Amino acid sequence: MDALAQSLARTPELFPHALEVPSDSIAFIRLGKAEYRSASFLDDRILSPQTLRRVLPWSDVGRAVADAGLEESCHFIFHIGHVGSTLLSRLLGEQPGVLALREPAILVWGSDGFERRLSALLKLWSRTFDPGDRAVVKATSFVSELAGELLARPSGPNAILMYVSPESYLATILGGANAPQEARMLAPGRQARLQRRLGVDIAAPGIGEIVAMSWACEMTALLEARAVAGERALLLDFDSFLARPADLLAQAVLHLGIPASAQNIRNAIDGPEMRRYSKAPEYAYDAALRRDVLDQARATSGPEIRRGLSWLDTLARTNAQVAQALHVTR
């Protein structure tokens, strides 16, 4: 093996961060255990002036991956957005035997050149620091469109599929400081994806309908992935998780085949992760504060929440996929 293959085989410190499409190359950055553990996102937000970055031709990388004999073995967390997936990833990352990867930048549905590179990238993301450990990749929400394809791969990965009810999702988004603007920004892509999946034209005129449409888009994508994976995909309601965190974390750990004791689970639940905002750990945030935020949203945005729920009910009357998504959450 050449030096690159040896380095890739030895450690996940060289992390594939970005595809350089014009030059058909890939940019690696160097991450240690501490950086993996602390990073909320493995996209451009992890970069700093001190980040070591190296761009290599894809031909060299593909050959090195093959020479290193790397295998696909990672599991996944897919979700509809704003449903505690980062928290779950952090709690899993506290378990012995887990390397948690949160939102690799390349793992974005529709990226140019991604399909041709998928196998090698999954092998790179499957590497861990210690033999016998398991990598668990948390995708960003709109990667759910790719979830079925990822779960159909010969490696047979398992996945946690995270969601909340439409009412809870509407309250979450409408109660967020920037979430309504994010929903509007993502709406065109989600509308196109949902129309393609359902085979009908969809109109979402107001913010309540836009948020409801977003839920329908991502939730039907998750259910398509579950249909592909069967028992390898575990649906997890975040509201239920917050009501029984130790029980459902233990269920998630068991589903991913991670050897964790009851004490490991309890240590994670009693640790700091449940009391801070997972995407920005410098801020305090817990289940009680989340309930307050949702109750405030219900009080101030009740009409929009009701419009969104009515929009979903109307769509479900003529579409079996949306009806199934609503049935799962009731």
C-alpha cells in the first residue's frame, strides 16, 4: 500500500470533507477524536483558520480506498428536521464503541458526482479509531430522499428514523427563531420532491401549509426508506423519547447492535447532553424549555398550526402515502 492507503486504513483522522467537482478531487481535513465528538456539523461550519486541509485527485483517493481494503459498515440516523437527531447522535456518541458523525457535507442529496463516489465515501465514513467500534452517520434532513438507496446497500446498514407528529412539528417550526425562514427557503425543493413522490401538483400558500408540506415531504421519504429496510429501520418519535429517554436510548442502542450497559445509558442521560442545545452546546436547553417554547407557539401561532393540520388532512384523503404518514404518528 502507498502512504495514502496506509493512512486511510490506520485512522479516520483524514476526513473527506468536500468534493471539488471541477477538478474531480476531494478535500480532506484532519480531525481527531475530540473534534469528531464536539462537532455539531461536519460541513463548512467545522472549518477554522487552523484547519488542516488537503485536496487530492479522486483517482488517487479511489485507488487508496481500494488498496486499504476498507469496508462499508456504518449505520445511520435519518430524520425530518428539528426532531432531536443531533441530541440522539451525541448520546450515542457517549456510548463506548461508537464514533458519531454529524452531517457530513458531502452526504447531500443531488450533489454532482456523489452517486459515482458513494461506495468509497461510505467506506471512508465507516472507519473508526478503535477496532470493533461502529460509525453512526447522522444525515441532514433532506438526505432522507437518499435514505432508501443507502439502506438498500449490500452492507445492510441499520437506521434510526426520527420524527414527531404534525402538530408538534408545526409548533416546533413556528416557535423557532429562524425556523420559519428556513422552512420557506427549503420549501421549493421539498415541494418538488413531494410532488414527484405523490404524482400530484401541490400548493402550499401560507406558512402553516408550507410547514405541513415540509413534514409530509420528509415523513413520506422516511416511510419509503422503512419499506426498503424493514426491521433494519427503527421509527423513533422524539416526543416519546423525551418522555422516556433512558428506555428509548437503550432501544436505539440495541437496534444498532452497540454493546452498551444500563449504566452507560444512564450516564449519558444524566450527563450534560440532555441539558444543552445539541447544535450549539454553549446554550442551555432541556425538555422543559422545549415544552415552554412549543406551548408559546401554540398560543401565538394557533391559526397557522390549524391551517397546516387541515391541509394535511385534506391531502391525506386522496393520497395513501400521506395518510400512512399521519397514521404512524397517531
